[in-house]
Amino acid sequence: MSFEWVVIIIQENWPMFLRGAGMTLLISLVGTIIGTIIGLLIGVIRTIPIPEHGAKKGMLKVLNAILSIYIEFFRGTPMIVQAMVIYYGSALAFGMDMDRIAAAIFIVSINTGAYMAEIVRGGIVSIDKGQFEAAHAIGMNHFQTMMNVVLPQTFRNILPATGNQFVINIKDTSVLNVISVSELFFQTKSIAGNNFRYFESFFVASILYLIMTFTVTRILRFVEKRMDGPDNYDLIKIGTNSRGEKI
Amino acid sequence: MTTIIDIQHLSKSFGTHEVLKDINFSVKKGEVVCIIGSSGSGKSTLLRCVNLLEQPSGGAIIYHNENILDNNHDINAYRTKLGMVFQQFNLFNNHNVLNNCVVGQVKVLKRSKEEAEKIAKKYLKVVGMDQYVNAKPKQLSGGQKQRVAIARALSMEPDVMLFDEPTSALDPEMVDEVLKVMKQLAESGLTMLIVTHEMGFAKEVSDWVVFMDQGVIAEEGTPEQIFNNPTGERTRTFLKRTLKTN
């Protein structure tokens, strides 16, 4: 190990490292956001109370079955394999060359969606039944109940798990180098391929990964605190203005 | 007096267990009806059947000459006409006090935000919680939460208010503040259907008392009849037992 080599590699290749890190962040951030939205949507659909009869019942059952297959497939296969299947499969099936970055975001999103769907469902189930009943009792339908009462609370509850998923995505985007997406791992491999300093190059990459995951964790902690709001509240003084005078 | 809600031959089973059997009663405009009875007698289930939080197994609920249990009836529109107050308050945890009373008006009744806030503040004042508009539910005591829950239901300006044991989850000293608000509402002519264990309160405010036992209405009548001259054996036993413990 030579510390000088690490310095030299950084000096010579920092734009490539930064571009790689930027790409990793972009793919994992967009993937996590879209994945969370997918998860929330599936969570809402899968908690629709199934009526006892009618066409709606059949439709919901079919929809739930499709969603189950989606979740089982993407949770049950490695992302590196999904990347190969989707990227080369789309080329074979539709004769189109997917944009690599778009393909990467697509793969991370639907993969995250499958995991988030279960996390969201757990989050919705953990909300007190009374919250649903109170919303229904004032005449809200399922979607109004979800949007105005349940999902805001669910979102707060699943935020730690979402952050966890984001951190996993930052690391796991490295498997996308198999479809030649220029994220951090791919860039590092190119750098090391040029200078044959594998250890030093990947040492730099590991530090960059660590900085990204650590920063994301801290930011999410801060967001969680902000969402909880202040512990104090002010009473409104009735019949007086801000100076305490009668009005 | 016009009948607002008429319950006919209502029944409810959970699996093979029959909780309510052939219930018939009605609530008239401006009337306060109290449902009393021991735990497990089906009185909460009955109240929850009235606004369809429980789906009745049979019978009819007639509201404005329409059977709510008909298949294609708009349940959500019907529910806006019934204000519900729960034993466990069930305030929306993600909203502050004011928004708890506003969100239903804006999203369900499609009122403007300004109008909804004005109405919400009016009813928060009625329950004495207008100072707390910015507080979150977790920052309030049980009695305060329940008063906000009452204001939330009133803000929808319903035809009938349903109370499901509104003081059962409260500390003794907080029971009074909630009962005081309810008495005030009763005096203002609001139609109320109340499930309660507070016998003194029931005797004082109600126009009609329904005594339930083992899933049926065992006796009903004016408070004088029920509390002073109950005819049924079960009513007498129940009252003797509860009045002794009170």
C-alpha cells in the first residue's frame, strides 16, 4: 500500500470518481423515490376492502394477484440478474436499445418498489384501526382516508425503512456495472484498468460510498426530527391582541 | 316530531354468534336517546351498525324514507349526516386540533378552507377548545381530546350525533368536562344517540332510554319509567347493580 498512490489516483481521476459518485447518487435517489411511490400505490390498492360481491370484487382479486407476482418475482431474484434480463431482454423482445441510465433507474425503481410495497403494507397495518374508523365516520372514502389520514402517518413510520432502502440502493447500484452504467463501481473499474492499482482505486471508491451513505443517513435523521414537529404549542389568547390588550 | 332514523328488525352476527337480534327503535328530531346495558349486551355494536362501521346482517335502517342498507346506497354521503364520537377519541394524529375539524369539511363536504376554519372555530369554542387550535392530539389530555373529537363531529353539521361510551376511557375528573359539553349540546336541541355507563347523566339528559341485554332491547321508555319504575326483572337487576357501584 502506498499512500502516495492514493493521492496520485485521486489527483489524476477525481472528475471520473465524482461523475461516478454522482451517477450512483442519481440512480439510487430517483430509484428510491419512484420505488417508494410504487410501494405507496400498491399499499393503498392492497388495503382496499374487498366487497362481498360484484364486478369490483373480481377486479380487485386479479389486481392483487398480479401485484403479488410482481412482489415475489422482484424480491426473489437478485438485482444483478434482473438487470441482465431486463436490459438484454428488452433489446431482444422489442429490438430497442434502452438508454443505460434509464434502464438502471427503471431496474432500481421496480426492485425498490417490490420491497417498499411490503414495508408500506406493514406501515398501514400498524396504524390504529380507530384512525380508519374516524375517517370513515365523517364520510371519507378509501382514497380520501388514505391521502388525508393514513398515508401521512404511514410515511412518517416507514421513513427509517425508506432511508435504509436508500442506503442499500447506493451500494447495490454497483451491480449495474454489468450493463455498463457509468456509476461509481464501473468508473473505478475503468480507472483501475488503466493504472493497474486495483487496491488503491477501490479504496478511494469505498471511502466515497461511505461518505454517501453516511451523509444520507444523517440527512434522513434530520428530516425525521423535522417531521415530528416541535413539542411545544402556543395557546391562542381569546379576546386580546398580541400586547394583551382587550379587543 | 319527525323521525330521523328508524331501525327495523336489525340483526348482527359475527360468524355464528348473534350479537344483535331483531332490534327496533327510532330517534326523533331533537331527541336525546341513551342506550344503557351491561358490557357485552351489544349496545356499542348497535351504535356502530347505525353508521355502518359494522355491516348489519339483516333488517333495515330508514333515513329520510330510504333504506341505507340497500345495495346501491351512498354510504359516505349518509355518514356525513351522522357525527360519531368514539370511546378512544380517534383524533387524526397527523393533524393539529383545527385541521382535525377542517379536513372532513374540505375533503368530503367540499367547503372552502376559510369557511371550514370559521365553522371549526365556532364548534371548538362550543367545546371550550378554541385556545388549542395549534396543538397536536398527543399534546392533549383525554378530556381535551374528547372535546375536540366532539367539535370535529359537530363541524360536519350532522343531523344526529352518535356517542359511543364517550367517557369510558377518561380519568374520573375528566368525565365531568365532557359530560358538561354533552349536556350543553342536549339543551341546544341537538339530536343525540348515546351509549353510556353514566346513569346519572342518562337520567338527567335523555328523553328516551333504551335498556339492552344479551343482544335485544329488554326495555325502553322515558327516564322516569326506566330509572324509577322499571318493569323488567333484568332492568331492575342491572340498575340495582350499577347504581350500587356508582
